[in-house]
Amino acid sequence: MIRAVTTVGIRKEMIQRISALILILMLVGNAHAKDKPLLTYHWHGGYSPYKEVRVTISKAGAVLVTGQKQGLPLIDYRTELSPEELGALKTLIQSTEFFSQPERDTDFAIDVGETELTILLKGQSKSLTYHSRPSLEPLENPIWKLITQASAIQAIECDGDIYSAVGTVIPTHAGMKALQPDRLKVPLMQYVRDHDKRQKVQWALEALAWITTPEEFSGFISLGLEEETQRKTLLSIIGTHPFYGNIPESHLRSLCPIYLRFVRDAHPRIGELSEIEKKALSAFTRLLGFTRYGPSIPMLKGWFEQHDQSYITTLLTPLAKMGVASLDALTPYLESPEEHHRINALELLTIASRLGPHGGFANPLSDYEYKRMVPVFTNTVIPRLRALSVNDPSDKVKRKARDALEEIQKQIDKEGIPTNN
């Protein structure tokens, strides 16, 4: 009885071991299957910036890109396709009817080079050799996007052709784009940290703006400004044109808290600032007005009150660029006992009136925002200007009020919005 039980136990243990071995073999087999190439692509021999390129994509989505551009180091780049990218590629293989294509072209055009493309999918395997197949262009497109991506990352890491590299992720640039723009994020960030050539760093930052969230972008800039090695370069870039015109509006607005923090700290010590910091102070203040960043109004009002001359400066003009908020901020100064406050408020209110969508001035307000301003002009500002033009004790204020009244009325009339005259 004891012997029978022992035999049964041994048999049960052997079955468990065999089952485990079979499972291991199946897992190994599956792993090897995933490593097998789904697609191999080799192009060479044509008139191109590239000498040759090879792309291998495994069934699991692992990508290897090798090759060389004319006169540059070898490319050796690896990435992975997401399940969605891999699924799209398989769909392209099927939709282009790859396995029904003729295996060779009869004639080759030397200038376009030769392509060798091999695909193994769902038990089918086929290799094609051709010089040009328009029907396969949809399939070749993501392959060349991977090549472009590999070349761009090499350029960034080797401080090569940065302009062409960033063009692979900036929508407004011509040319082929990277398949996975986010893969350039880390190399671009590192490039900005490691280099100080203003133009190249600017290009890198512009590209970053298109592949990061506004929060990531402003956070990266903020951290960079805290580093002495990056601060001067960043200050000379982030307030300038065309930089702010080449990034998304959302990312420009994300920099406004940085602009405000800098100018609030820099203005009281303006005599101590370096030339780069002085230019940044002027540029950042202007951009607070350009973006109509409301949280800057209290600071701008403080500057207005400290200014004791009967003229405005470029640091004060943003106070006129905030739409209705500008009128609310400036109108009380028409009652100021200080002559220069009244004169400067009149000048800024006149500037504010010029920002209608049909006024012909740069960066106009929307039709909706300007229409919101008209009742304030009509019911509050214009009546006060009439009173100042007649009753103010200062002849300068009287003249300024008459000029402002005429100009503001003219600008409102341009928009075709009636006022109560």
C-alpha cells in the first residue's frame, strides 16, 4: 500500500516537471518569435543626403535604424513602436497588398536608388527589390519617419544640423517629420542644458514647445533660469521675436508667470541690472501686455503711480493693452490731483482705444472684447474727457483731453459701434 502511494506521488511529480518544462519552452519560443523581424528595409544607391539606411522592426515592435548621412558618423538608433503604431504598420502592409506585389522591377532608375523590403506577417513571407513603387509609399512613409527621427536625434546629440533636426517636430517647418516626436524631448532638453549658442538653443526651445505640455515647458524654462550656466542664454531668448512667435500661444502664456516674477524683482534694482537683464526687463514687460496677462496689472499700476513725469514709457504701455481691465485701472487716475497722472492716464486710454479689430494696429483685441470696452468708454471715459477738456485747471490736461476725446471717438467709429454722444 505504501509502495503504491509512493509510485503515484513520483508520477505526479514527473508530470508537474514535464508540464513546467513545456511551459518554459513555450515561453522561450514565444520570446524568440517576438524577436523575429516583422519588417526589414534597406535603401541605398540614390542621390540623397543618405549613403544608405537600414530599418528592422521586430514582431514585438523593437526598432533598429542604422545607416549614414553623407559626411556624418554612422547612425545606430533604437526605439520601440507602441501597440497602436505597430497595429497601424500591419494595417498598411495589408492595405498596400504587399504580398501581391511583383518581387522585382525590370528597370532601375539610378537616381532614386534601390530598395529591398522584406516582411513576415501571419505566416506569409516576401522580399521585394525595387526602385520606386508609388503603391508602397504609404508603407514607406512611417519607415522614413523613423529614419528622420534617428537622424534628428543624432544631430542633436552630436551638435550637428540643429535647424533641420528641430524641423522634424515643428509643424510649420517643411520636410519629413519624426514618427515619435516625444522621443526628441530628452535629447533637446539636454542640448539646451549643455550649450550656449543662442540661435541653436532658441531652435531647440522652439521644438520643445511643440512636444511638451505648457506646464512642462514653463517648468523647464524656470529651472533653467535658476542655473547660472543657462540663465544668460535663456534671458536673451525667451522674450524675443521670433521665439515667442514660433511657439504655441498656450506655451507663451505659460511663460507669463516667469515674466512677471522677473520684472517684479528686476524693476526696483534697474540701475544694477546687466545689459541682458535690462533687455529682458523691457521685453518681458512688453509681453505681459502682448498676452494681456491680468495678474500684472497691480504691478503696472504701481509703476504708473511712481512715475512722476508727464509722458509714458515703454514699461507703462502694457497697462493700456488689457482690454476692459485697462479702462477699469486707468479711469480713476483722471480724477487724480496730480497733473502728470491725469496726462499719462489720458495717453494710455487713447492707446487702449486703438486696439479694436479694425483699428489697423498690431495685436488687436477680439471683436467681443472691444465691444465690452465701448460702454465703458461711452458711459464713463468720454463724459469725463469732456469735463476735463473744459474745466481742468491745467491747460496741458485740457489740450490732452480734447485730443484724447477726438481720437477715442474716431477709433470707436472705425469699429462701427454706436455711442451715446
